[in-house]
Amino acid sequence: MSDVTSNTASSTAAATMNTATQGNMSSAQDIPSPTSASLEMLALRMFAQPMLDKLATLEAQYESLARRAAKAELENEQLRSTLASGRELLKHLGRRATARFRGIRGSASAAVDAPTASLLPLPTEAALARAMLRGVEVKTIIDVGASDGRWTELSRHAFPEAKALLMETNEVHRPALDRYCAARPGFSNVIAAVGPARTELWFERTEDPYGGRVHSEKRCADWIPLAGTTIDLEVAERSLEGPYLIKLDTHGYEVPILEGAKDTLQKASLVVIEAYAFRIASDSLIFHELCAWMWERGFMAVDLCEPVTRPRDGCLWQVDIVFSPRTRPECGVRTWQ
């Protein structure tokens, strides 16, 4: 009895194992085996991915090099333009210096006992060119005492891209200034007395159209009343952008004009002022006093140009002083080299 039961159990277990084995074999047969095509695709992906990554890196490097090349080409073009302008400026300075030396020799030989007034060979263009080479930037030229625009035109040799505001008191120069500014985009002019505020001022007219002087008070009956304005107001109304080059040829009325230019002075990169060695009016500053006045306002004298000697004795009469902000790098250097 027990043997029959044992045999039956063994048969059942064997049958179960056969069934399980067949089931496992059947499941294994259900899993598809990889084909040669899928293996080739997998291998291709494994081989191509590093190449794709390398290609992306090379493309990024190429774009970077292309940007650097474009920047270098732009810098080269700017350098070529600067060199061309420099060559023209040197030619222009050479012509002016030659003419001035000839004039000085002629004056000296013509009158030894009574030396005539002469302009020494220190032209405006050379001083402005030196400023440009020091890295001074100018976006707007503000020419006070502009007459017919000749000084502004000289300054464009050093700063050809700058816009300009030309301010003149003498009505006689209006037609010339209108023509000059109309022919140059970004240029404008105003005929008015420039001073500390928008108020009435007085113009002392002279026979010389390049002379005359503005006064804050009327002291003579023949002085002409004029509407006053300031540099700050005219700059703000035109939204003119700094850095500014301010030039004053105003015959002793410099301080009131600069008092009306406090905001503009904050963004001035260069100030050129015609200064005198003698006190030409009771309220005017002599050139060393003007240097001290500008020093207190953050500027120092860094160059000179256009000295003029007077005919009666050959003494220095006037000279243009070039001022830079004392924050400029060159103003902090205290050595010769």
C-alpha cells in the first residue's frame, strides 16, 4: 500500500517537473533573439556618438573663432581708418607749421625793433591730436565763441565722428554758422549770449568781428542787450551726449560761462580755454588764476597751444590752455618717463 502511494507521488512529481521545464522552454522561445540588423544599428550608435559629440565641439569652436575673426577685422578696419586720419593730420600739421615758421622768420626780419604779434608753431590740431592719442574720447564738441566755425573744423581732425554745438554772441556770424551746420549732420548753432543763467546779458561790440565781450551788467550806453542762455540748457535741450570737448574763446568772461555749465563739466573729457597773461577786465582771471579755478573743479592743465605775443614788446599776450579731468591716468603720473 505504501509502495503504491510512493510510486504515485514520484510519478506526480516527475510530471510536475516535466510540465515546469516545458513551460520555461516555451517562455524562452517567446523572447526574440537579436537580429544582425539591430546589432549593427547598436554598434553604429556606439561608434557615432563620440563623433557627434566631437562635431558639436568643433562647431562651437568654429563659431567662437568666426566671432573673434569678425571682431579682429572690425578692429583692423578701425585701425586702418585711424592710420589714414593720422597721416592726413600729419600732412595738415606739416603744412601749418611750415607756413607759421615762414611767417615768424618774415616778421623777425621785417621789424627787429618792434616785434609784430605772431602765432608760434603750437597749433590747436597738435594739442588735440596728443589728447586723442592719450585715449581721450569726445562725442560732442561745444564751441563757445564759435565765430564762423573755423575752430570746430580744426578740432574735427582729431575727433571726426563728434557732433557739435556752436555758440556765438555776434549776430554777424549767423549766416556762416547756418551754412556750416546745415552741411554737417549732427551740428547745430545758437546765436545768444552765453552766461550763468537764462537772463539778459550785455554785449560789448567791437569793430573786429572776432572781438567783443559779454558782460553781466550794463556799464556803457552803446552795449547791446541780448538774451542769455547757458551751456547746460542748450546741451539738455538737444540731448547731446558726452564726453564733451568744451572750448571757450570768450575774452575774460570764462567763469560766468562755466558756472552755467556745471552739469556739462561733469562729463567733459577736455576743456580748452583762451587765457590771458594780463588782466583784460576787472572781473577776468589771469591764466594762472584760471588754472587754479579749474583745479578746484577737478581739472588740471595738460597742454598749451596757440600762444600769441603782443606787438608792442613781444610779451606773451594769450595762450590756449588744454585742461583734462584730474581723474585721467596721465594726470596721476609724476615722472618724466
